[in-house]
Amino acid sequence: MARKKKHEKEPNHERWLVSYADFITLLFAVFVTLYAMSQTDKKKVEEVMASMASSFGFAASPASKPSVIEMGAMNIIPSLNKSASIPRRGKSRGGEQDFKATKASIEAYLLKNGAQTKVDVSITQRGLVVSLKEAGFFDSGSANIKHSSLSLLNDVLGSLANYSNRIRVEGHTDNVPISSPAFPSNWELSTARATNVLQYLMKQEFEPVQMSAAGYGQYHPVADNSTEEGRGKNRRMDIVLLSEQSERGEP
């Protein structure tokens, strides 16, 4: 009896469609990804980059595009030599967000350099307030800035040099009376310190028209004068970067 021949499968000539479908799927996924990436809000990205550059002491010209800054290649606040002037840059008006970024930058710098007990930074309705403690910047009863503190002062001032806002330099003391040929009372001491700091700012290329100075003696305390700790907090020099609202009250 003759054996039946096995039925041979016909070759599948459409298997290429499977690979083609996989390729189309992958290509579609690539285009979807590229489309999603293209929808980034460029304006917001540029605003964030400009804000960071401004707070770290870099200013971009209006015609230039934001560039990538390598964080490892720079300090939070540029370190300056004691005798060096703060370089003149294009200035912009600082607002609340700028104040917050600058405050964070200064505090990070102070922590890194172990100087957080010498400088306080706060934001009030008046603006950004940088308080220099007497112990870090002045000898008791003296209005001369300590030479050893100039490097720290330069670095702190460098974070303010990028703004066109007005600056108020305010001297404060505790309520312990002083009487010397140079300073008959705390009024004269606080005023002399404020004036000396203002003159130092002018040497660092801050605009004179941008600044003013005042001495308040012991009459604007921030702490209780009945304790040594409180008196130490009251002996301070406030450098106030004024907000737009506060500037309206300035002459």
C-alpha cells in the first residue's frame, strides 16, 4: 500500500510584518519622547537660570543666552582678597525671590566658612537685612572695621553688588553708656560705624546715590539688654538692601 506524502507547510512570506510593526512602534515611542521634551517651558527655565546666576554674582547681558555654570568650578560667593575691589557688574533690581536666593547663598557660605556667628541674614518688610555682629567686625568702643574681617565683609558685600536697590547702613549699640573723647555717647559711636561701613562700600564701587547711613544708638534693640547675650545681639551693623516698597520712603 502506497504511503501518503506529508503535507508540507507553505512558507510564510509575511513574517517581515512583525519586525516592521516593532520598528514602527519604537519609532513612534521616540517621536513621542522628543515631542514631550520639546514642550519644556523655556521661559521658566531661563528665568530660573537667570535668578540663580544673579544670586551667585553673575549677570547676563540682555542679548546673551543663559549659559550652564559648573557648580564645582565656583564658590557660592566669590572669594575676594582683602585689598581687592568688588568688580562692577550690570545691576538689576532685586525682588522677593532674589532676596530669598541671596539669603540662602550667604547662609550657605557662612556655614561653609564657620562664620555663622558673625553675620545674621533675614528678610523683612524693609528688604534683605545683613546684620554684622560687633564682635566679628569692631573692637569694643571703636568705629574702625577690623582688618581681619575685611575678607568676610567683601564676600558678603559681593552678594549685594549685583542689585540696583538702595542700601541703608544702620549702626546699633546696646544700652551700656559710653563716654570718650571720640564718642560722647552711643549715638556718635553707632553713627561713626555706619559711616565707616558706607565709605567702605563706596570703595567697593557701590554707587553713592544708592546708599545712606544712620546711627540709632541703643534705641532700636532686637533683644533684651538685661542679658549679655541680648546686648551682644543689639551691638550690630545692619546693611539693608531695601525692597521697592521701602525705597518709596527714601528721599
